[in-house]
Amino acid sequence: MKLSPDSALLTDLYELTMLQAYFDAGMNETASFELFVRALPLQRNFMMAAGLEQVLGYLERLRFMPDELSALSKTGRFPTPFLRSLEHLRFTGDVDAMAEGTVFFPDEPILRITAPMREAQFVESRVMNLAHFETVVASKAARCVLAAPDKLLVDFGLRRAHGAEAALLSARASYVAGFGGTATLPAGLMFDIPIYGTMAHSYVQAYTDEALAFEQFARSQPENATLLIDTYDTEAGARKVVALAPLLARDGITIHGVRLDSGDLAANARRVRQILDDGGLSAVSIFASGNLDEYQLRQLIAGQAPIDAFGIGTRMNTSSDAPYLDCAYKLVDYAGEARRKRSEGKTTWPARKAVYRLTGPNGVMAGDWITLDRERRDGEPLLEPVMRGGNRCASPIPLQSIREHAWRQLRALPNAQRTLDIDEPYPVAVSDGLRELARRLDEGRGG
Amino acid sequence: MKLSPDSALLTDLYELTMLQAYFDAGMNETASFELFVRALPLQRNFMMAAGLEQVLGYLERLRFMPDELSALSKTGRFPTPFLRSLEHLRFTGDVDAMAEGTVFFPDEPILRITAPMREAQFVESRVMNLAHFETVVASKAARCVLAAPDKLLVDFGLRRAHGAEAALLSARASYVAGFGGTATLPAGLMFDIPIYGTMAHSYVQAYTDEALAFEQFARSQPENATLLIDTYDTEAGARKVVALAPLLARDGITIHGVRLDSGDLAANARRVRQILDDGGLSAVSIFASGNLDEYQLRQLIAGQAPIDAFGIGTRMNTSSDAPYLDCAYKLVDYAGEARRKRSEGKTTWPARKAVYRLTGPNGVMAGDWITLDRERRDGEPLLEPVMRGGNRCASPIPLQSIREHAWRQLRALPNAQRTLDIDEPYPVAVSDGLRELARRLDEGRGG
């Protein structure tokens, strides 16, 4: 059986066992769930929300197809009346969320779903699966952008991304955070992200003559050739490019760039820049790749390595130093009553909440408030209505606008959050109203 | 545009730019590429191969669909004659590979593709994307199995897996490595893996009375109820189960288990076990979950915590301490000549290779040889022909057989590899024949 990314089957079994219990008990009052992150990973000063567009698409299209229901039926786990109720399952609820590209902090809800209980519960697994991953990647990619704000960064991560969807969504999330493009062809086609491609070492190795490999490639890609020059000897490779350029120029072909993928990138880039410049190729750009992350970018930038663009792969796409966030999708209100989980070490704030952000006179973020939804505070409210009654409140936001929002968010970061190192935490306060409600709920529960 | 997991578009742009250059140059001699891992992550003593079935499925079904070619055409990057050649692209080559579930070590090829250059080159991105990820997860899950060999381990990771395909493939890879099932419903349906499901805290929170939540759930799942008892107070939750059991028993309903998801799992399990046993419920099992990995499993097992089954999620599915492997898919032979990449720090072994494994009299793995393909050595050859001329050499191996092979592999591990801590490396030797060839190729290249 094939599974589309929108399939209603993309869920944990327990969502269905719970739905069946709600069905049997006739329970389907309005529920509010909020998605938030409990704590920052050790290597992060902030997080960046992403994935909302995919979440809304999933909610809009949610429905069980006949063949999916018959697959469920064949498991023998679910009685027919319950399965029949699933035929009619649609998402008819409300969504409030932070715009994609918004910077956020622990305990702040980034997404709230308010809907009849069975709908709001059912969507938990896939909503988290989508929003968590893109947020993980955008939060990592944003650090790369902060480390090299004036450079072209290109996602190179398909091969070691965790499956196909991870490759597509990490291309999108990194583009949201400020990357300039991706090597992943279908991400370019699906999301209209600029695509970049050069050549592999195998291409060069297939020729017995490296210079011939370069020439054939440039003739095949006359407007777009970036030549990988480190298969055997990087400086010799650069010299071959210099020798080749006038030959190609006679046929109107310009070499766009060279790529370095190994060794000491800063030292190699300096030597190659010199060779290219001495050969009259100062317009040829240098593209570097090879297990890069924000720390290596910072070092290369600080050392003024003459590198124009970076291919950033695995460590960004897998967010290798923090490949997951401690996020949760928790029931905060059911049937008009605020709810609170009190499991050891996992207590959550009850009730529908709002987040307000204060900004200093210089445009820099000055602190956030987490309040009850009905409280009002100065500052900008970060959660916005994005879906009402199962319908979007507005058309999908163009990816370019999301990028611009993300860029403004990064510009507004305080210095303590802008650094790659871990500095003072950002001030997030919880309102007295929310604290008071939590206290009352705990008392009400008794011992 | 929708993208199927088999789509030929699931590739890096550079595979197509290289294919175009090969097309323009008329190059399409036979090429051999090998997939291997350069080094073990710091937290691994061995790796476990997985994902071959998905790779073979991809190769079998490889073809560009008309709408995909028209999407490519619209990019304006590719001339029509080349696009037309892609209409006929199929995989017609050979694959030799280690069986899924086989333990392997750095520099050992786990997969070799021999095919006309354009086919062998083109499939690089997706073949790596599939084989790398499942191998990452199987290698992590195998450590969990070694830490708790007699316990039921269940994959709980959909929500924080990196997208939908990661959830499906990590369910499969962990089952290969010895997990007993998954909570991810579609993985159960697609791969015939046992599925497990309990309830979320939100289910309990939706009721004003925890005992009523338990009762309704058990009545809804009379053969299969596992009750989550830590939403408010774990011991109180256990006592409610004891009070409820005789009531349900009158209606022929048995409570299968309870789940703990927070706090000190060992201490909580001991207290809950006592309460259940005192209440005559010694048949009710205890299921534990909550950010578990192999280290916590080891500790819980060493402390003889009375836990029968574990839900293992995020840290396994993302392989959080080593979310990627330094793997490569390298050209080793083209047009009958061995090839070698010599980039700084990334030199690879040339030529088509074989791997032989020696086993001691006690059945324990004693050491591996990496040799030229044509050399013969004592021991078991680990690479087997699995595809010839684009056709599988045998039907897909049932997942149960793969699991049994993996289990035998884990049983044959030397103690130094069996421990979770990093001990002596496993002995892997490179044959003189291979060393000699590498030396000759380097000399041939000159300076």
C-alpha cells in the first residue's frame, strides 16, 4: 500500500484507540491543545517556528479514504460503527499559531488547535511530526545564517536527511531561515526554491583526464558550470581551470565557479583564489562544502576565507547537535474547563494562552509574556488566527514573505541570542493570571 | 505536485547535470560504485546494515513519469534531446550487498552498484538517502536490544521522527534490529509489524474522574487495555486500577497493562508493582516510556526495575547521539579500470571489493578482511548478489527472516562490540592485493 503525505493513516495507533473510547462514551466536546517546547536544547539560544503551512495543508485535507478504512478494518481491532464514524472525520476546528519564521522560547505555545475532541486529539501525531521537524531545522539553519549573514548558503543534505520527506522539508525550513537555495531537485520544484548543482568526484574520476572532465562539463552547462577541483590535487585543479577558461571563452562559455570539498577549506580557498586571480579569473566564485555547520562557518568568516558560497548538508538537515526538541501537544481546555497535566517533571501551564513580545526603542526584542488568552498586555501578540471552522483565514503566505519575516526576526534578536555560544537566557515572564489559575487547578485536584 | 517515494525526481540537481554531461559526451561505460562508512560515530562499536529492500524497490521502479519530465523541462535547464533520453532511463544493472541486519565496520562496502554510468550515477542520492537512514536507526536500535535483550521494546517515535518517511523507515529498521513492534500505525500496515497503542495524558485529562477514564477505555478496548496512570499521581493511579479490576472482571474484561511515562521509572515501577501485586493483579504488566535510550535501559535492567516493556521513541528514531554516518557512495571502477579518489582526508580504497568475516570456534566474530573482489579468503563472504540486469536475484526476504539474521549477528558480536561503552575496535584488515593496487594507482597519477 502506498501512503501519501496527507494520509489519515499517518498517526499513532493510540490516537485511534482513544478516538474509539471517546466514540463509545459519546465524548466530543470542544478541546484546545497547545504545541510548545519545554526547554531549549543545550546548543540553542532561541528556536524558529516553521512547518505551519504543512500543518494547515494536512488539516484541510484530512479524511480517511475507503482503502484506508478497509486496511483498518482488516486489523480486526476496530468495530464497524466506529470505523463508519471515521468516514466522516474532517478537521472543522480553529488554529491559532505563530507565523512561520517567528523566533520563540520555551513554554510559549506556537500552535493551538481548538476543535471537537476527536478531531483535535486525532491530528496530534502528524501535526507534531510536521511542525517539530521543520522547527528543528529552521532553528539550526538560522544559526548558520547568523554565522554567515552575507554569504550564499545552499542546502546540500538530501543524501543523509532522514528519508525523502525530511529532505524536502529541511530544504524548505532552511530556506525559511535564510538559506539561498537547495541542491534537492524536488524541493526546488515543489516549493519554488532556487536549485543549485555542481558535480561529484565520481564525474571527475570517470575521465582519465581531469581537464577534459571540466571542459566537457562546461560545454554541457555553458551558463552554469561550477567545477569540483579537489578530486586529486586542489591547486593543480585550479590551474587547469585557468588554462581552460580562455579556450571556453572563445566559444562564449564562462566558468561560473569552482567547488572545494575537502582539506583545510580556508587555506585551500586562499591558494585557489590567488591562482584564479593571477589567471584573470577574479569573477569565478569559490563554493565550499564538506561537513560544515555554524561553528565552521563562523571560523571561516572570522578568518576572512575568500569563499563566496557554502553548501551545508548533513549537520544542518539532521540538526546533528540537537536533532529533536522536547516538544509537547497538550490538552489545556476541555468542555469549557482549563486542564493541567501534573506528571512528575512534566507539569504544563493550563488554559488557552497568549504570547506578547516587547520590543525596545532600537527594535530589539526586550522580553515576552505568556498570559491567559483573555488577558491583554503591551507588545505584539505572537499567536494569530490562521484557521477558523476548518477553513484558512487567508491564502498560504508566499515563501518569500515568510523569509522576510524570519530575516526581520533574526535582526531583532538581542546580542545574547544572536551569538552561537550560550549566553543569558531571553526573559520570558508568566502572568499572574496564569499562575493563579494553575494554583487554583492544583488545589481543586487536592492530594 | 505530489511526490511518490519512488519518484525519479527524488535526487540532487547535480545528478542530472552530470548525466547531461555524460549524455553530451556519449559516456556510458560500465561503472561500479560502492557505499561504505568512513568511520564509526564516537558512540558506536559497530553498525548494522538496513534499508536494502527499499533500495531494491527504488531501483526496480525507477523511471521518469511524463509529468515529471515536463516539470524538468519547465526549469529551462535541460535541452530536449537530453530530457528525451531520460524517458528511457531504467535501472538495468547489478547490485551486490550485505544482507539487512548484518553487522559491519568502517571501510567495508555494504552495497555495490554496477551499471552503465548514467544509471549508476543517477541513483546515488536516493540510494544513500534510504540505506543511510535505515542503517543509522538499526545501528542505534541494536544497542537498545543489547541493553535489554529479554524485554519487549516498542518504537514510539512518529511525532519527533524527521517527517513521515523517517517514521515509517525507523519503525522498520528498529524492528529489523530486534524491537517487537511500533506505535506507528501505517508502519504496521505497510510492513506487517505488530502495532501497539495505549492512551495519552490528554485522554485522562478530558475526564474529570481518572477512574472513569480508565473504565471507559477498558470497556472500549476489552482485550487490549493499557492504562496510563501517571497523569496526576502515579500511586493513586495504580490504586484506581486495582479498584477497577474486579468491576471489569465481572464483565469479562481484563486489564492488560499500565504505562508509566514520567519521574523515576524504576522507583515508580517498584511501587506500582507492589500495589498491583497486593491487589491481586500480578498478571498486569508494566510498560514504561519517556525519553528512553540504551543507557537508561541498561540502568533500569541493572537495577532490576520490574518493567516488562519499554516504549522507545525520539532518541532511537533520530539516533540522537549520532544522527548521521559519514558514509559515501564512491566510484571504484569505470570502463574496466579501478578508480580512486584522493581528496585530502577523504582518500578511498579503489576497485570492486569483497568482505570476508572470520568466526571463532565459539561462533564469535573474530575479524574481517577487505579484499579485491577477485581475491579469495577464508571466512564468510558478506556481499551477495541481490540484483542482476535490473532484476532481483530472489524474492524480497520476509522481515521475520531479516530479524532472525540480525539477532544471530548480535549474538555473534565479540564482548568489546557488545558493550555500550567504547572498547577496542573490531579487527578489520585490508588485503595486500588491495593495498598494492591503491599504491599503483597513486603512482600512475604522479604528482
